[in-house]
Amino acid sequence: MLQKMVDRKLAIRRLFLLLCDVVIIIVSNCMGLLLRYDLEPIKIHVLFLESVWNYLPINIVVTLFVFYLLKLYHSLWRYAGAVEIQNVFSACVISSLMQFSGMQILKYPVPRSYYFLSGGVLLLLTLISRFAYRFVRSIFRKTTTPGDINKVMIIGGGSAANAIIREINTSEHVFNTVAKCIIDDDPEKQGRYIHGIKVVGTRNNIIECVNLYQITEIIIAMPSVSKKVIKEIVDICNQTGCTLKILPGMYQFMNDEISISNLRNVEVEDLLGRDSIKVDLDSIMDYVKGKVILVTGGGGSIGSELCRQIAAKEPKQLIIVDIYENNAYDIQLELTKKYPDLNLVVLIASVRNSARINYIFKTYRPQIVYHAAAHKHVPLMEDSPNEAIKNNVLGTWKTVQAADLYGAEKFVMISTDKAVNPTNIMGASKRICEMIIQTYNNRSNTEFVAVRFGNVLGSNGSVIPLFKKQIVAGGPVTVTHPDIIRYFMTIPEAVSLVLQAGAYANGGEIFVLDMGEPVKILDLAENLIRLSGYKPNEDIMIEFTGLRPGEKLYEELLMEEEGLQDTGNKMIHIGMPIELNEEKFLRQLEDLKQVSQLEPIEIRQLIKEIVPTYVLKR
């Protein structure tokens, strides 16, 4: 029913244009003679009038046919640009040539200048008829009540801004929006105009121009600039109180997808101040394609994204292992729908269960293992240290042993920056996991590696979802300390690093991401409040709750002893293995295993003996 209504509306529009063109053809034919004789009808020879009148029906049919062939009845004229103008020009020229040929063949005499004059009038009136919509709309916009208008500042004076301003001026979906000014740092663009909108200054003039032009919304139209520049611009714009929107990136620009609907709100990811990690997808494809892949913790934030990206690389079989059935079920439904040909196995299992893990490895013989199963919430693990050891340390140990026993080719473990000089049980447990990886790599044919990165934006338990919930609830937003800083990355970046590490792995490495500058959590909270349309400490209050047990003011990515080695990806480095007494370490693991099963009240001292860099805080 809806489609019929749409088709009917289109048919009415085309019929209207066709009738309009009939009138234009008649008028242009008459004006051709009138202009030739200085708009004095009495001077026109009767023979010329008869010629034009007799040929008029043929001219109408031929011209309408030419217009149809050149798609003058198929274009969306509110979006018309250079191509449509060229089509109108070509159609009118062809029509005039056809008229000249036809009247010569049929021997209808007219003055020679008639063809040029009538053709010129035809071109002018056709263009006016096609572009009149824009003119009427712009006039109507100016009569709209000023309070109803959303006044927009465009940042960026390039092709993306051109496309956005054109849509603002033409789209029926943004009728109450008006572009008022453009900001660009290029000195040569200052004072220039794009679709009648002036470039009024550089980023240093943003706040001033927002007040001058009473701007309510800012659109950042710079798809090719670095994340660092975007962050700098966003930091300035956040001081204005305006709504912020951004063109996602070069993909939309290159694929001609620039429109108001493609704009998105500025997200916290835009504030990281660094470019996204670039990954050699071909190398990932080479070592994943056709392999049996196992992902532990495959239903979690990192694990599920690993599964999504691996599924797209055509593995022979993808095995997802997770203890939480709801998470496993969700990713199973998603992958089954998106990749119906994927050989997918989803298993409920705990990495703490040796018999179950060994059975899985013996049955499916995974060639590549991504170990993402872990407890990661710092305060909770401080209150349940034995569970952190049993799940993180013993779970990793048992999975590593199974990989070694059943001949896995590669084993990639997810680690954390909290493993460096740890001050909490979670970080210390992950440092022990790194030591397990390095120890077994020296006594196994399997290539064991670890991947270390910082906080993951949007993952389960991360600070951003918490802040968003607090903002929706009206505050307060809770920050532990005004000076606390963290390294951040997005989930796709984290997964890209993990996949790339598998491609680079020779065994024993700890891969570390160059995560740029750390982010102050207080700044993150304030920016998120502003991006949500509120003012920090006015609309939404920020409260400081004090550092939680085991929490640092700042995190580190490397220990002093490790040093750095570059890889083929300049954003990914290798922390060199630290020497350790492997036999002593394995004996300590056995002791830790026995002690953790007894549920002792205090296990931290034994962990300190294994991880000398662990800082015990009382």
C-alpha cells in the first residue's frame, strides 16, 4: 500500500513536470520569434508564424522524448548539481538541433537566429523550472520564526562541508536547519563562500562565532584529519554548549554517503586523541583462514568481538567456550544469522575444569587458541582473591597445558596494563598468567604469546557505561580521584591487536599497544556530561569517592626491565621477556594451586613471592 502511494506521488510529479515542459516549449518557440523582432509581434512575418505553429506539435513530442532520454524526469531536483545542469544543457542543445533539422527537411522557413533564441529561452526556462523548488524553499526558510531555526556551524571547508551544506539547503528532512558559518584553519579559505555560507575564521574563532551567529549545533566535517586534531576541535566545541555531530570518516566520503542521516553524535572515542589502530588484514586472513580456532570467554566483550572478526576470515571451524550461557547464546545467534555457512561450535565450560578443557581440546584439536576468559573487575577481585587466582591463574594454566598436550599451533592470551607493577590481585594474577605463557613457550612446540593493553571503552564493567547510566539517572557521576588517569582503546582496536599478535607471534612475546597519551578520568566524565547535553557540576554533579582497594592513580604498559622492540605495525611493540627461574616458578604454581583450594583468608603474601613487583597495600 505504501509503495503504491509512493509510486502515485512520483507519477504525479513527473506528469506535472511534463505539462510544465509543454508550456515551456510553446513559450520558448513564441519567444524565439518575439526576441528576433524586438518583442514587437506586429513585425513578425505571417509565414514565420505559420512555420512555427505547424512544426510545434512535432517539436513538443521530440523535445519531451529527448528530455526523457536524458533523465530530466528521473532526477531528484532538490539534490541537483553539476551533472543535472549538464543534462539540461545537453537536452536543450539536442532539441534545438532536432528542431533545426526537422524544419529544414519540412521546409518551414524561419529566421536563422530563431533557433538560437528559442533554444536559449528553452534552456533558461527549463533550468528555472527544475531549480525553482530550491529558491522557494530558501525564501520560505527565511520567513520561519527565528526561534524555530537550528543554526549550524560547519567545521571544515572541504568537499564534505560542501556536501553537507548542500543537503541542509535542499533536504526536506532538515527543513528547520540553516547553515550560518564555516570554520577552517586554511588561511586561503578565509572569507570565501561555499553555497553562500562564509568561512568566518579558524578554530581559534569557534567560541566567538558561536556567540556571534547564535549557533545551536556544530557539525565537524573533516573525515580525513587525525584523531588528535578531532580531539582538539571537540575540546574547544565542548566549551560552547552546542550539540556536536561528526561525519564518521573517509569511508562515507569516498562512497558518496555524506548526508545529514550519516552524521553521528560525537562519542567519547573521539576524545582519545590518537588515530585508530591500523591492522594488516591480509596477514590475519593468512593464518586464520582454514584453521580450527578456539576462543575462551567467547561471549564477553573482547571474546565476542574476536569471534565476529574471526568468523569473517573463513576459519575451518570456530569453537566458542564460555561459562555464561546467556553470553554464549547471544553470540551464537548473531554469528549463525550473519554467517550461515560458518562451522560454529558453542560449548559451555569453565577453564577451571581440567577434564572438560582437555576433552574439548582432544575432541576438536584447535590450531589457534585465543584465551579471553578471565575475572577482570579490580574491586571485586580484591574482595575475592582466591577466585581471581582459581579463574585467572589456574584457568590459564590448565588451558595452556591442554594446548601444549594436544598440539595447538598458537596460543594468544589477553593480558592487561594492570599486570605491570600490580597493586591489586587482578593485575597480579594476570602477571602470573604472562609468566605461565613465557615458561611454557620455552618447553612446548606451541607458540605462546600475551597481548597487553589498557582499559577498553564500552566493555562490560568499564567506566563509560557506568558514567552513562549515572547521567541518565540525573547524577551524580562518580570519579574515584581528580588526578586518576588511564590508557583507553576501543573494543575493535583491542581485538585487532590480539589478531595481529597472532600473526606476528614467534613465541614468548608480550605484545604492547602504543596507546598514545593517557586520559584523565575526570576529563572523560566532564566531556561525557557535555556530550549528553548537560553542564558538569551544574546540571550533573561530579563526586569523588576515593581510590578503591588496589587501584592506582596511573597504569603502566611496561616494566623497567622489559624494554621495547618494534614490529611491522608501528603501533604495536614487543616487551622483551624477563628472566625467571622456571623450575622455581612451576613449584610456586603448585603451591598456589593447593593454597587457593583451601580458601585462605590471606593469599597475597604467596602471590608477592611469585610476583616481586606486586605492591602490597594495607
